[in-house]
Amino acid sequence: MGCIVNGDADAVRPLMERHRRPLAAMLQRALGSDADDVFQETWIRVVRSAHRYDPEQRFGAWLFAIAWNLVKDRWSRRVVVSVDDVDVAAMASPARTPEESAVASERAERVRDVVSRLPERLAQAILLRYFEELSEREVAERLGIPVGTVKSRIHHGLRLMRESNELQ
């Protein structure tokens, strides 16, 4: 990051390559078709904000915080749709046939809409755990919080989703 702050544009590429897959996966699961635009915007903000990066902080956590803020911005601009039959337990289940894949894609979009209406701390934990398929320990590391807090946020978020009128 010090090289980026000093104007070395070539220093961005190694960081992008190292974090491309997990960042792209998180954005794809959170945003679907908007993921590529937000991926690019995330790296633009990394370069523009490089002078604010604290070397004591893990770069990955800082990067994902930037991306998460952009996800929230996109979610807040989306038109909310009515959700009538979302199966929360199937959020991370892989589809096997083209038909199952299409149904899973539609279900994932509806679940994204419901998750986007949760409080930020709950939505973030659920997104990382079920959409990005991280373990609770990995979610805790990514967010910089204890594993017990992750478990609590996921439990509370799933309960709110089940109680939601959109899931009935």
C-alpha cells in the first residue's frame, strides 16, 4: 500500500490478483449482475483512499469493508420486491440441473433482497456465511469480531428473515 500511496500504479496488480477470487465471489453473491461494476469501483476506491490505509490493519479486512460499503449503497438503491416462498435453508445449496440452477438463481436474488433489508451487521454476517460460504471462524476474521458474535448475528438475522412477512 505504501507503493500505491507513492503513485506506483504497478503495485495495484499484485493486490488485485491476490484478492480477486474472494472479492469477486462475495460481490457476485451479494449483487448478482452488478458485481463487476462494484468490483472495479472497489479498486478505484482502494487507490483513491490508499493514503488512509492503516498498516496496522489487515489489508483484506480494509478491502472488504470498502466493498461492503459499496454493496450497501447498491442495496439501498434497489427496488424492493415481494418475496413469497424463499427457502432460507437452501441458500447455499448447489443446483444440479439447468432447471434447478435457474430456480436457485431466482431464489438467490429474492434472498439477496430480503438480506439487504436486515440491519447491516446481520446482513454482513449472513452474506459471508451463506453466500460466500465462509466458516464462522473465517467470518469472524473477515469482520474482526469474535466467533460468538458471528454466531449471534447469524442466528438473529435468520430469525428475522423467518419472521419476515416476505418469507411467509
